[in-house]
Amino acid sequence: MTPTSLSDDRLIVAIDLPNALAGLQLTEQLGDAVSFYKIGLGMLTGGGLALANELKQDHGKRIFLDMKLFDIGATVENAVRGLAQFELDFLTVHGDPHVVRAAREGVGEKDMKILAVTILTSLDRADLDAALISSGNIADLVLTRAARAFEAGADGVIASPQEASLIRALPEAKGKLIVTPGVRTAGSALGDQKRVATPAQALNDGADHIVVGRPIWAAPNPREAAQTILSEIGS
């Protein structure tokens, strides 16, 4: 089914809610204002895959399944092959080259795009130090991971708005997608994000899609909040 919404699919709304029922209620509130949704691990045991399939097949929405898969190659390949049968749009895996290559094998002839996670937008240098991640500037690490993920076959990357312009300038990024979480409207709370930007800034810096969750689903009027963001990116 083709999407019936007239909205701008550069906006992806993250359904960071406890179960599929709450998620479906949110999508009903948003109606035709939103055509693209992200469903992540937090809803996996609450009917997330069923919701993804319903929104895709019955409502014509685009779906970003944010699983951030990471395992040995054979396991990743099998997992992606299973998920690809739902004919969803985006799937995330960790940006390690062996994971990306395995995911590409799992997709096969399906159209689902593999997006590689560079460094989570909720992390800063202190977090990386605690995890014994290689020293250096976060932006430099993101660039290196992005380039290697592209070389391994990723269709795009997940990166903070602050690194979008740097990634877009990479030769390896030609024709690739950049999807940015950590997007907040001016004056809104940061929540658990540490590397953020406004919607317009993220798109101007090279992002193809922005992901917004809490500022929309936690708003008194989610549809109005979404339309405010759509107006900003449309201008």
C-alpha cells in the first residue's frame, strides 16, 4: 500500500511507548500529519513487530525498525533475513564492518535499507572512556566508523546532527542516507540526548531524515507538536 499521508517523510516520529496499543493510539492522534515511524527495542516485547506490520500494511506508513543488531555474522544475517520479510523501510545495525556485511547478505533482494549506528547520540567522550573505546574526538570517531560502514555496504548511517555535515562531505557518503536522532525544537528538554540540534539545522547540515520522539509523543497535543516541526523543516 502506498502512503496516504500528505506529510513530509523527512520527519520520523519515534514511538517510544510501552506497548503497541499506546503506539497505535499515538498514530491515530497524529493521523495524516506523519507518514514515517520508528519502532525500537523498548517496544519489542510489547507488540512492536506487530505494530510495525500493521502500520506498514494497513495504514501505508513507512517504518524504521531500530533494533541496533550486533552479534556474530551468521546470527545477524539470519536475523535480518527474518526481519526483511516484513518489507519494512529501515533497519539499524551496529556499524562494525562485519555486522554491516552480514546484514547486507540478510537483506538479499528486499528493499529494506541497512543503517549503521556510528556512536549513540546519548554518549559523550566520558561515556566512551568508561567503555574503553578508542581515544580521540567523537566527531573523528564517527567519521571513521561511517566511512567503514559505507565501504561494508551500509545504505546509510545514524549519526548526531552535529556530525551530519562532516559525514555528508565524505566521498563514501555519496548517495547514502544520513538519519539523525537527537533532534529537539528550540527550548525543549534534552532528555537523555547529549549531542543535539534543531530540525532545520540537522537537515541543513546534510541529514535526509530526522527522528523526533519525546517532544511529540509527550506533548499535550502530539499532532500540533508534529505540525510545528513540519512547518519548521518545510520552511
